[in-house]
Amino acid sequence: MAQDSVDLSCDYQFWMQKLSVWDQASTLETQQDTCLHLTQFQEFLRKMYETLKDMNSNTIFERFPTIDQLLAKACWNPFILAYDESQKILIWCLCCLINKEPQNSRQSKLNSWIQGILSHILSALRFDKEVALFTQGLGYAPVDYYPGLLKNMVLSLASELRENHLHGFNTQRQMTPERLASLSRVCVPLITLPDVDPLVEALLVCHGHEPQEILQPEFFEAVNEAILLKKISLPMSAVVCLWLRHLPSLEKAMLHLFEKLISSERNCLRRIECFIKDSSLPQAACHPAIFRVVDEMFRCALLESDGAPEIIATIQVFTQCFVEALGKENKQLRFALKTYFPYTSPSLAVVLLQDPQDVPREHWLQTLKHISELLREAVEDQTHGSRGDPLESWFLFVHFGGWAEMVAEQLLRSAAEPPAALLWLLAFYYSPHDGRQQRAQTMTCDLCLSIKQVSSWHGALTAW
């Protein structure tokens, strides 16, 4: 690794000298020398990008103080821009230098300069000398009009995409699927530029009528990566479209959340809530298709961990955030509850979705008995393997931890003989696979132990 760093530094100095020579002279010899080295220079650019992409702008300039000069010299060399993928890799490298949130005037000027260079690259092969002479005659230098040109191009394309989305692909100015695919490919290295946000959003929201996805997978991956790393901020509607159109991006967002929870040294419930809300997953899960994928990944994590309290806590906090987001999105549900929980009783889901804190204390026992009846009916009154599979009902019950806490509190406070409905809930919570007779035995023999387990389990969740 250290040797690679030394090699890159040596290569950097070599190419800096080469570019300076090519820049100062435009003789036939220098042009021939440029052409002879194009393949090697492109490989150097690729190595530079692999190094730069893992650094922030300040770190880049600490290690390579003249990186802006090197890239600028390359960007103004027509031979380099015209060769193979050099133009694309140069754009990638320049985007690494951008400060997403500039802290001072120097960083702001650097961002403006980079946007100007990027605009030059994009327009270098499209605008001839007459256009350059015309703009210069009006008194505008390239650094003045290129940023504005890029912004106007983005707004124009975004407007065209919105028109296609509203009126379909049968308009006079229709954007063909091929052009959409090409546009998404071009956007990949530009995604983190603030001026390009409207175009990225328009591409995500715009849907054609093709049987297969039109946009490039690289585009979805780059947008998702930028969202997860907080390099761009898009409206929730665009994020939802991204995760609906590209399942790997949604799965990566979930894995990113798991990684943050695992890597954090200590997670209290408040910290878990912050991580989950920051992920945008509860808001996006208001769409049933996204909720089902997220819920399935939680189910797999729960089964793989053998019901670890940490996973259960995460599921319960996520559910709370999801219910909150669902309430904010619309007072009246846009989708039936059956679309979120298709394998459980809708009436059970309606009851569990209530916030236990909204139930008056004098009605706690009545509500818990009702939940117990609904669960018992779903589990014991249908054959195993049908839609009343005990695991499905148990998994639904696990989502709503507030009711389990209420059961534990009622049993611990009960002076008389505990109600059978609450004992059944407790037995079912700990042994969802047990049959009716086994569960009845658990209710009579293991009551004290189970109550202690509930109490210690909820204490562990609060401390975790």
C-alpha cells in the first residue's frame, strides 16, 4: 500500500512535467508525443480517481497541492479530451474536488472554477470556434458563461423530462429511450454537482412505457451512493422512485443502516431512532412495495440472529418511525393496511397500529384481551401453513413493542390471579411455534419465569 502511494507520487510529478511541456508548445513534435502517451495518461487518471474518491476536498489538496493545475492542463488539451474515456475520468476527478458545503470564499471560488471546467469539458466537443468568438465579442470569458450554460442545459433537459412524464412519450419533442439511457450515463460523474440535482430528480421520476428499465444501473448506483453519503439531497418522491426502480439500491440502503447500527459503540433507543430517521427508510416505506422489502430484510435479520433483543428493538423503533411518517403523509391511508401486512388479519393490524400511550389506563386490560382474542383466533383457529401461520402473527406482534410492555406491566401489577388472555399473550410471545397444549402448559408452569424475562428483556432494550 505504501509502495503504491510512492509510485503514484512519482507518476504525478512525471505527468505534471509532461502536461506543462504540452501546454507551452503546440508543435508537431509535442502533438505526436501527446498522442503516444494518451493510453498511459488515461491509466494514470484512473489510478488518481481511485485514490481521490475516498478523500474529501481538503485532504486531496493536502496530499496533491497542485491537483487543480494538473487537471486544468489536461482539460484544456483537445487530444486528451478526445481520447477514449479520458474525458469521463477527468470529470470524475474534478467532482472529487468539490466542497458540498463550502465553509469560506476560497472553497466557494474553487467550486465555481470546477463547474466552469466541467462545463467546458461538456461543451468542448459541441461548440465551434464561431460560438467562442461570438461570446468573447460580447465580453464574456469562458469562466463566466460555462457555469450558466451548464445550469441552463440542466433546467432545459429537466423540463423536457417532466413534459414527457406528464404527457407520455408521444409528444412532438419526445425523448427516446435511447436518449434517456445515454443521458443517465452522462450524469453519473456529475451527480454530486448541486446544479445537476434537477436533472437527476427528473430522470428518477420520469417513467416510460418500456418493458425493461431504461436508465443505466450505474446511474442508480451512483445516485444511491451519493444519497447514503449525504453528498446530495433529493425530494422524498425521487428517493422513493429510485428504490422502487432499482431494488439493489434499496437493499444497499438497508445494509448501510445495519452497518451504522453495528459499528456504533453504544446504541440507546434514541440513537437508534436518529439513525433510522436519518436513513429516510421509514418515510419511503409509506409505499407498500418498499415497506415489504424492508420488512423482509428485518425478518431475515431476526431469524438469523435467533431473535436477538437488539434486532427486535430496531424493528420496533423502525415501526414507530414508519407509523409516524404514515400519519404525516396523509390523514387517510393511501393504501389499505392489507398491502403492508398481507398475511395477517387486517383487524389485528388496525388495533396494533394504535399508540398504546393513547389508550386510557382503565382500558388497558380490555384492549389487551381484544388483541389476545384476535391473535388466538388467527393462530389456533386455522391450520398451520395457511394464512394464519403463527410466525406471521408473531412477527406482526413483535413490531409493536409498546403492547408487550403493557402486558408485562399488567402482569407485574396484578394482585389477583392474572387474566388467562394476558398469560396466553405472554406464552405466545416466547413460544410462537408451540401448539395449543404446549402453550397451555407454559401458561400454568412458567408464568413467574416468563414475567421476569419480559421485565429483564425490556430493561435490556432500554439500556442498549
